[in-house]
Amino acid sequence: MERSEQFRVFLADELIGAVSEVHIDMPSIIGTFHPTTAFSRFQHLFDHEHDTIGRRESGAWTKARDALFSLGLRLEDLKTGKVRSGICGTVVPDQLGWLHIRGNKIWWRPR
């Protein structure tokens, strides 16, 4: 992992990557994603989720996002120790609203 990492990303209790060079572009938080070897097993889920953005299919993106959330997607802030999780269904304050990974870019929005 990079020494400049600010966050770690987990899915299904596995570390799938680290995040550095984080900045805010309201309403998103954007950073550079550094995948671990474990990410390759899950990349297709993130690709599918990203591909559903903007589709006119009713609920396609929500289903794709919730598929990631149901696997235990979470983001750990290394500075504060705060962990944000993806929660399916009901809006839960201070958790993840969504998280996208595309190439070396990662962006998310806390609720």
C-alpha cells in the first residue's frame, strides 16, 4: 500500500484497495484508487454498477449498488478511524450513499 494512503476500501471482509490524493468536489469525495490483488475478483461488480448509471431501466443502478453494499462494502478513514458502510434500503446518516471505482479513480458520497 502507498504511504500516502488516506482510506482503505473493503468488500466481503477483504482489503480491495487504498485511496490517496483525496479531494472534495461537492457532493463527491474523489481520490486515486490503488487496488490490491483481491480487487480483481470484484472488479466486474464495480464495472457493472458504474455501467448502470444513467440507464433508464427502473432500479438498475440501485440493484447494482445494493449488490455491492450487501457484500459489506466499507471505507475506513485512516486518520480518524471512522468506518463508513454501504447500507441497503433506508437512508442512514453518515454512511455511504454510493461508491464508484473506475480505473484508478474512486469517488463516493456520504449520506
